[in-house]
Amino acid sequence: MIGWDMGAALALGQALGVPPIVMAELLPGIEAVMVLKLHEHMESERS
């Protein structure tokens, strides 16, 4: 996995009533942690 579809993530935030500026500020950090954890999980399953 490389990352999220930011357009879809922003649309989801809008549907939930979260202002786009807040989503734009928070999403990159959340995405980075999610991708890191997913890769760690995938590596642990290989062992």
C-alpha cells in the first residue's frame, strides 16, 4: 500500500461535517501512521 485516496478521504470528512481545512491538516499524519502500521503487520505475517 502506498497511501490513501485523499480526494475520497476529504469527501468522507465533508460528509461527516468535518471542515476541509481540518481534514487537510490531519490526514497526512494519520495516513503516514496507518501505512507504517499496515506494512509492519504485513511483515509480521510473513515471519
